[in-house]
Amino acid sequence: MMKFILMIIFMMPICFKKKMFWLVQMMLFLMMFLFMNLTVMLENYCNLSYMYSCDIISYGLIMLSIWISILMIMASENLFKMNFYVEFFMFNLVFLLLMLFLTFSTMNLFMFYLFFEGSLIPTLMLIVGWGYQPERIQAGMYLLFYTLFVSLPMLLGIFYLYVNFNNIMMYYLKFLNCEYYLLYFSMIMAFLVKMPMYFVHLWLPKAHVEASVSGSMILAGIMLKMGGYGLIRVMLFMENLGMKMNFIWVVISLLGGFLISLKCFCQIDIKSLIAYSSVAHMSLVISGIMTMNYWGYMGCYILMIGHGLCSSGMFCLANINYERLHSRSMFLNKGMMNFMPSMSMWWFLMLSSNMAAPPSLNLMGEISLINSLMSWSWLSMIMLMLISFFSAGYSLYLYSYTQHGKYFMGIYSFYMGVSREYLLLLLHWLPLNILVMKIDCMMIWM
């Protein structure tokens, strides 16, 4: 794992050279290729070096991080054209990738916390530095304080573990069984805010709406997954308490997912709608992890990867419209089928994956999660039906509203999609629907 970490570190000076925008992307493509060829054991940690390693969960999420970073560069060509602090932007992006790589590959709980929080800084820079509206400062503050407010108890929890058990290596913690309510809440809350769970989700739509396209992509693609990854790791040593207490989070998430799905129908900002749909999907992921059974863990892992690709692709589409019309309002983004018929197909493909239509990873993940929640309690069926139904509802609402209808007469100049944008969308959609062929790797890992 150290070779990849060093590779990312040595990419940082290149970012400050002139005209190195696409070279960094090519380097990341090379890194992705090398990382894909790693041998990963399904049941254990492998590729150990220092305290970094990966098992199947880390492997998938690191691969997703590198892939989304490549696509972020591709989506941000406007910065390159306008030369808007592009060197610092590249450095920011590579630094963020380093933080994410370290978060997912470290085995030490304290180091995990350190990198988990460290990834906040470049994200904040992306929102405040390259965002659109003046409210981006407020959005940055929301992001920072929501996350930091619940992170201190988690840090204290990690120190408590170290003092009492002399150990904070994730692999060995699974042999513990902690029965301390305070520890349970302090360890879990940080991840629930990051996911985000209903009631603590307010920072997410704000951050998404104000961020630039690259900020939105990394937020939706990777940042939300860090919460799920943390929960999977932490739940291992709190099984007994989990059996007693987890019903709270499942109930909140299922009810919240339903309410947020309804909230999606009230949105008039395209980005805001996509952001709220992320919250609805993550509520299913939280419920799946909290049932603490095999299907739940599997489903949440698959849905996290599927949602990372799908949501990121939808933010790209929203940005493609924004670059043409300079507005994200659904009242102005109408009748797009007249202007960009081929882009209309991409809207359809991305939104069909978002509502978990076959053959996307989202469908696979949702089937597993429904299986897991039904075995946990048959009453959850009611909420699951509503969430699934409304998820199709708001996806179709977004599609029909943006693609059909009379277009806005104020559009006086317009250009079609360029090949870079179609490639960008293809690179989101292809892994999302091709990885279903290799679903066995995601299914047999416990």
C-alpha cells in the first residue's frame, strides 16, 4: 500500500507546474490500473505495509476514490480553460485523494480518525474556493461544525479503548465486546452525521448546492461512504450493545428515508433534489448496517459503491446543464430534449440507475438490503415499499421536468454536449452496470 501512497505524494509537486492538468489525470489512470491488479484476499487483510493494508471493503472504496478523482478532473475542464487557480485546485484534489486513500487503508483507529477529519479541509477548500454563490461560506461552516461537533466524543472513545484495552488496531478489536453505552454513542454518532442520517442531514444539501461540480462529486461519491465504512469497522466490537440499541437508528433511518423522499418532490433546484435523494439512499445503507446480518453488510457495501458512481454522474449532468444555462432551477431547465437529445439519454440512464433499475449495482444493493431488513422485522416492509416507490417517483419527476415541456425563451446561445462530457458520463455508467457481472466478489466476503 505504501507504493500507492508515495505515488500520490510525489504527484503533488507536478500539480504546481504549468499545463500539467491532464498529466495528473493520466497518472491517476495509471495508478488505477496498478491498483486494480492487486491481489485481494476475500476474508482477510492483505497487502500489509507499515500499518496500511486492504481487505475487500477498503479495496472497493479506494478504487472508487481514485476513479471519482479521475472523473473530477475530467468534469472541471472549465477551470482549466479559465485558468482559475487551477494549480491549487489540482493540489487540493491530490491531497484529498491522499487523505481518502489513507482513511480507507489504515488499520489503526486513531490514524483512521485523523485522516477521516483531515479530508474535511480540502473538501472545505473545494466548496469555499470554487463554489458559486456567496452562501458557500455558510455551507462550509455547516459542514465543518456538524462533523467536528460529534467527532470529539469519538476521539475520546478511541483514547478510552486504548487506555483500557491497550490496543486500537481494527483487526484485533473484533475480539472485544464492549458493553458501554457512552462508548457506543460516541463511536457511532460521528459516522451517522457523516452518512448523513435523518435529523443530522442538514449540512449535506447546503454543501452540495454551493459546491462546484468537483466538490459535489467527491462529497456524493466518497465522503458519504466514509461514514458507512466507519460503521462497518466499529460495529464489530459492539455487537451485544448493537443488538439492544440498533433498532433506534433503523427506525429513524427508515422513517427519515420516507420523509426525505417526499421532500425531493418539493425541490426546484436540480442539485438539491439529487442531494436529498442521496440522503434517502444512505438511510437504507444505515438500516442495513444496523441490522448486523450478512445480507445487510453485503447490501450496504454494494449500494455504497453503486450510489457513489450514480450520484456523481447525476451531479455531472446537472453541471453540464448549468454550464449551458447558468441556472440550476427546474423552471429554466425545461425542454432539454430539444437541445441535447443525446444528453437526454444519459439523463435517463443515470436516473434509471438511481431508482435501482437492472442491471445497476443499486438494484443488487437494494435487494440485499430489503432482504436484510425483512429478516430483521417484517414491519419494515411498509417503509421499504414507500422508499422504493418514491425513489422511482422523484427520479421520473426530475427526468420529465428537465427533458420535456416548453424550453425557456431566454436561452439565446447554446451548444451541444462535447465528447469529453459523453466520455465522462460513460465512465460513470459503465462500471455502475458492468460490475454486476463480478457481483460474486462483493457477495462472498465474510
